[in-house]
Amino acid sequence: MSEQIVYISVRALVEYAYLGGSIEAGFQSGAPLTEGTKAHRVIQQTYKETDRKEVYVQGEIPYGGLVFQLDGRCDGLLGGEDGTYTIDEIKSTSRDLELVGEDTHPVHWAQALCYAYLYAKAEQLGHMRVRLTYIHRKTEEQKRFERSAGFEELESFVRGLVESYAPYAVMQTDHARRRDRSIKELAFPFASYRQGQRNFAAAVYKSIADKKRLFARAPTGTGKTISTLFPSVKAIGEGLLQRFFYVTAKTTTRTAAEEAFAFMRSRGLHMRCVTLTAKEKICFKEETICHKDHCEYADGYYDRIQGAILDLLSEQSAITREVVETYARKHRVCPFEYSLDAAYAADAVICDYNYVYDPRIALKRLFEEQRRRTVVLVDEAHNLVDRGREMYSAALTKAPFLELKRLAKGLSPALHDAAKAVNNAFIRLRKEHAEQKHVVFQEAPLLLLPLLESFAGIAEAELAGPSSAELRPLLTDTYYAVQSFIRTYGYYDEKYVTYVLFERSDVTVKLFCLDPSGLLRQMGKGYRSHVSFSATLAPLAYYRDMLGGDADDYTMAIPSPFHKEQLDVLLLPLSTRYRDREHSYAPIADLLHRVTRERAGNYLVFFPSYEYMNEVVARFAEREPAGPVLVQSGGMSEEERDAFLGAFREDAELPTTGFAVMGGIFSEGIDLTGDRLTGVVIVGVGLPQLGLERDLIKRYFDETGKSGFDYAYKFPGMNKVLQAGGRLIRTETDRGTLVLVDDRFLQPGYRVMLPDEWKPVQLVGEDGRDGR
């Protein structure tokens, strides 16, 4: 058997070998990458003409039947007059340089020594010098340390690092061989493909092979999950991919992906899949404070994590939340950080959109070469538009700075003054616009930015030390909010607007992302392919535009696998516009009574708002309903949600009528198959509530030559309608009645957006008779 090559970067190798210590205080410097880059340039600009910067080095190190292909890029290669070369490793920091000693960071020396070894080996040099240069990000103060080493010493040092990494590398290469063998033997896990499913799976594979984006409208029943996972698994077996991410916004769709993997695993697939769970949900402590003094799972985490990872990956392939929690307790490590570390070693990762698209949360240790061999599968992709706006917007309010000013008085004069300066800036804004509820600017608030940067620097220094227990929680939250604001400012362009809200004594400043397409494209850059799919990805051109696609990307619309005979569609052409709603309450309540009695069974009724829903519920309850009535409320717990859905039973003595809001927790990602759901009633065309942000979006797209009303209101609204209606027919044996209530469904602009399987509709009058 030929020796297998293990590719690893210098940085990854030394960080593995020198890993140790605790998760510190839940605080890490949020300094933008640009600050570190700027600091590096300050040093590199002092180099002589004969010196080189950003020098790529690589080399092979045989060890234990493997060949380690080690590479990296050193910051500087300095040529001395005596023929001795010096590797310069530059590190930027916000710490006081008085606290940085020669042996403070052994991992930095290790990185420089690796670069020195690779260069000496390539150039056949017997001796090298290495230098660590530390530079303060703000003051640009510098501090240097130097050492020299012979080639034999360098070689022995690097082989020691490789030796420590070898057990993990052996495990990974053995796993890869077994995985690839199982993939080659894996057939499509179902007896046959559904209508359109084979074409969808083939399109996914082709987009991966061609390094293209694919946007697909795949109706309910298509088998979207397996249609995207199976060809991605095959692409790994063919060597096109190293891994893939299955990203989604909802727990239910994450569960569907886990179940699909379990099904393929039962057919012989050997593949590691990690599910990432939000820190707040998976944390073992009542309060999520990542500090060794508060949490035993953070204390000494990095001393134990390598053994914990080896144990987990050696024993498990389906690394779900439950598995992570079990092994985290066994090894006494933080379950959230544990799952992240496991994800970097996984073949597949099931996670929220944030881990790919949010710059604050995205997995940052995924190197460029790994990205090029990774595909992103975006489930329920219609949700990513508004989620993108949320990720790339940032807001600050006045209140935390006022409170910090009070708390810091007498404890930290510098922090007190910095918080006071920001608070005063908010006060000035309120005074300048005293008679207004809000004000909108096309530019970023430039006068606020230097005050925030000053505050961030002082807060960072405060958090790096033993700050007050009373001060620390609020300071941590405010620091990260400020860093998010500063980072967002760096993205600010013509696709942004700034608005300021004045509410009583408080002031809110928001950098609002009107169009997230460019940033979604930027965050997704470098991946081999993206596959964005949803049952309601319509119009395709709109979603391709808003999700950062291009005109030459692949698109496809798969026909529904269900028959029109499975669905009866009724339309009550009643106005549900805000000005007419009061007159619609009684007719809608009457309609519901008639429909639920004439076509007995369980019904879900969706409304555009809680207020509208509650008015109709009150009138519906005045007359004795046929069975139990359930009403969605805001902020329902998981237990309350489960109880709501659990009431929709096939064997119930009396039918259940459930009232919910469009776009809420019950209008997406739930399956009530068979007689658990007989009918769905949709009131209105789902238009988002009129408000400042939606109007700003409308104005922006009008000014860019597109239909602002469509982009801000109609397309997002009709997506809610399609999602709600999609709850009804989930399998080939389902039958049901869909009732649409709104006269706008008769207008061409709305009618064209209805799926073919919803046409034709049968008109009914307010008296329940055929209205054709």
C-alpha cells in the first residue's frame, strides 16, 4: 500500500501540539482582521529591499507510514549580510506589551520554528534565526525576541510536533478509507425515485461537479433532504468534496437531515455527521458564563479536549446533541465548544445558517483549501433573505452606556469617560431631532464611530483583567454589541441605511442592511458550490437575486409529485386589508363554522397578525365549535408547542381547530399527515406589517429599478401563504381542503404565484354557496 498524504498547515499543527488551558472568561478580542493586517504592514514596511514578506513554504515529513505535507506562509524572511536567514513571525495584540515575555507564548515560537525548518530544508541551509515581533494594535508599540537554531535541532523539533499529531492523523486516514469504501457501495436508499427526485439529485451532483450554485424550488413530497444529501455523499466518495454543511433555520429540518443520515447508515454508509446546537441550549449551566471559576467544563477544557475528540470520533459517527452531551459529561468539557471542535473533523455538519453566513459566528478555522472542497446545502432557503438582513445589521441603544457610566464611576475612570462620551453622543442626537420619532440617514454615523472605537479598546483592556463582578456582564454584552456595530460599519455601502429611533428617554441607532445579497455572496465565497432549495423558492429569479446568485447560476423548478385530486381549493374573495378587517371578522367566523362542519376534521387557520386572529377567534367561539379550539400565543415554550401539535390526532373524538399566525412556528416545518389535518384556511396574502424597515426596503428597490412593493411586501408575503398551505398535503395518501380568504388572490399578480396544484380554485360566497 502506498503511503498516504496528510495535508496540514503549520498553524493547525502547532495549535494541536500546544493546546492547553481553560476557556477564558467567555471573552475573546473582537478586533477585526483588518486591524491585525494593518499591524503586520507596519512591521513589513520597515523591511529592506532584499527582505521578503508573506513567503510560502512547504515540505514533506514521512512518519509512521504517512507523509505529512506541511505548509504555511511566514510573515517575513530576512536575509542577513552574513548569509544567515531570519524568519520573522509577527503577532498583533491589544495586551500591554509589558506583560508579554519571551516565553509567554510557546506556540508562537513553534510556528516560527516550523517555518524556519521548512525553508532550511528546501534551501539546504544548516542554520536559521527566528524572531518574534509583537506589535500593539492601537499604539503600534513593538517588542522583539530572537533565537537561532541548527537544522538538526529544527528537524527534531518538527518531528516531535508531527509525532504528537500522528494518532489523530492515523484515525482520520483510517476513517476516510472506510468511509470512501462504504460510499462506493451505497445505492440510493429507497426502492425508487419519486417524480422529479432523480432529476433534482442529478442537478445537485452536477452543480458540485461544475462548481456552480443551484437554486431549486422543490415542492413538498419531493424528498428534498435525501435528494441533496445523497449526491453530496457520492461527491465525497468520488473525491470532489471533503465535507458538506447542511444549513437550515429550524430544528425540525435539522431532525429530518439526521434521520436521512440514519437511514443511509442503516444501508451501510460510514460517515461522521455532527449536529451543532446553539450555546444557550446545550450549555450544562443555568447561566452561560464561560469562565473557569464559574464552570468546571470550561476549567482545563484545552487540557482534555484532544482525548475527548479522539474518544468521540473513534466510537461515534452520528454525533447528535444527545451524543455530544454524553461525551462532554464523560470528559468534563464544554459541550458547545466540543461540538465545534468535532465539526472540523466531520464529513458532514448539520447547523444553523449562522455557522456559514454570519461573520460573528462562522466557523473560522475552515481554511481556504478546505472551503474549496466543501459544499453548502441551504435548506428552506427562503428564510435566508431576512436572516441575512439580521446578520448584517447592527444596532446600539443609549441605555447600556448610561448604566456603564454609573457602574464604572470610581472603579474605572477610563471606562467611565468612554461610556459617558458615547452616552452624550446619543443625547446630542435626541436634542437635534427633538420633535421626531425617527430620522433616517443615507450615511453611517461617522461622529459616533471614533467614540465607539475608543470605548471598545478600553472595554477590551478592562475585560482582559480582573474587572468588577457587578460590571462584567453588562460590559461584556455592550462590548460585543459595539464590536458588531464597528464590524457592520466596515460593510456599509449603498445597500445600507442608518435610522435613529427616539423612544422616551432612550435612543437607538441602527445600521440597517437593505439588501443582504452582496454579503451573503461574500461570506459564501470560496466554497465549491452552494445548493439553495425550498418548497417555496418562488419566484426563482427573486431568490437568486436576494441570495447572492448570478444570471448564469443553475435554477430548476420541480413539479409537485402529488395529484390535483388530493386537494380541494376554495376561495372566499373577501377584503382582508387593514381598513376592511373589522367588517371581515364575522364572515370569516361564519365560513369557518360551515367548512369545519361540512368537511369534518382537524383544521389549521392562519392569520397575518395576532390581533386579527384573536378578533376572529372571539366570534368563532361565540357559537359552539364542533370541538376543541387552540390558539397560538407569542413566546410559546417547547412544551406548549408540542401540546398544540399533539392535539391534532387521527383518533380524536372531536375535531380540533387551531388558530395560528402566518410565518410563525406552526406555518413551517411541521408534518401533520393523514387525518391529523383535514384542512387549512389562510386569511390574507401574508403581506408584512407596514413599518419603517419595510418602507425603507421598498424605497431602496424602487430606486434601483426593481419593484419595491414586490421585494418588500408581496414576495415575502406570498411565501408565508405558500408555506402555510404546504402544511396540508404531505404524503401521496393525504387528502384535504384548502381555503384562501382574500379578493387579491384573483388579481393576476397574486394568482400567478399560486402553485399549479392549487389551481383552479372554486369561488364561494360569504353565505357559503358557490360564487362562480
